[in-house]
Amino acid sequence: MMQGLYLGSIGTVVNKAALKDHNVTHILTVAGGIPPPHPHDFVYKIIDGMLFFFELNFALHFTSIYECL
């Protein structure tokens, strides 16, 4: 079985046949308000996109968590 990391759009994630053909088992969604289209077929981890980018931007300005406190 081929293992790897694939990057795709919302159009890719709704294509269940293509995901199965590529042996995809887990899907990471970095977006807000998009429910898993195939919750019984794949394992999903959902990260709210706005929260992710806020935290990333915040982290870029500090070298340690102690500077934030």
C-alpha cells in the first residue's frame, strides 16, 4: 500500500471514489464550517481555519510562550 500525504481542495475531498482508489484513510480539514462529507468512510481531524491562522500569526511574533504572558 502506498503511504503519503496528499493536498487537495474541497472538490477532492468530496470525491469518495478517488480517495478510496488512493487508499486515503484520514483527512485533515483546515477550514471552518465544512462538515465531513463521508464521516463513515474516513477518519477526520478538523481545525478551524481562522483559529489556525490566528495562532500561527501570533506564534511568529514570539520566541517562547513566556513572552506571551
